[in-house]
Amino acid sequence: MTQEQLNRYKVISSLIDGKLSISEAAMSLGLSERQIKRLKKGVMERGPAFLIHKNTGRKPQHALTDELKSKIISLKQSDKYKNANFKHFMELLE
């Protein structure tokens, strides 16, 4: 879990234990009371894993492959393109 997720869990746990009110938890996390109720319900039903985003650790579908990234970097560093600024380099590649 990230630090932000751990902080959310601590606040939601305090809410479940009755140490905080819904409005205090909302102010603490900067969320609406509706979102706090949703998080509380999720943690009570599914546990702390509810707070972890489902796409954590996944590479975006539209991300460039590592092979393509290294090819672009090597082209930019080559003698042919080294004096081109980024905009001009992009236009030359197109």
C-alpha cells in the first residue's frame, strides 16, 4: 500500500472504531461524506484491500513499449538529430 492508502485506512479504521465521526473523517481526507460512507462500507465488507486501486501495477494500454522508447532515445542522441529541439525532432520523425 502507498502512504496515501495507509493514511486512508487509518482514518477509516478510526471511523469504524468510533473514534472519528463521518464529517471529521471527510475533512481529514478531503473527501465528501458520501465518499467516506462508501469507503467505510467497502472496508467493512472487503477489508483494507478495498482501498487499493484496481489498476495498481498495470501498464497503461496506450503506453509505448520499452523497445520503442529506447529506439526513440537512441535516434535523438544520434548525430543526425542531436541538434534538433524536441518539437523539430518530433516533426522530423513524422
